[in-house]
Amino acid sequence: MFPGNIFNDLSPHARVVTAVLPFAAAIFMRLVLGNNQLTRWLISLGVMWFAANILMAPYSAGMRQDIRNLRTLLP
């Protein structure tokens, strides 16, 4: 099993959680620890992780099928 196949088996809600959770954790740590270099790095990494997940999502097999199904639902 390749690491990329793990994400193909996730539900859409789990995919959103995997994209948002690191960013939300970084924001929480910023609130707790204050504004320092560690929290700035964590927020930057969280934003990059979120962007990568959003940009790569259409290339997964499940997302491609969801997009095709959406086309049939729209008039």
C-alpha cells in the first residue's frame, strides 16, 4: 500500500478534517503560546498543507467521480 492510497479511502468529511486540522491546531497554539517564531512557522506550514490538499483533491479518484456526479445533478 502506497501512502497516497490512504487518502483515497477517506470520506469527504475526513478529507476536510485532514486539511483543516493542522491549521486549526496552529491557530490554537498561537492563542496559547502567543506570537513567536514557532507559531508563525506552524501557521505557515498549516496554510501550505491546506493549500496542497485543496489543489490536489481534484486529482484523487473519488474526487474526480464526485465532480462527474455533480455535472449530472446540475441542469
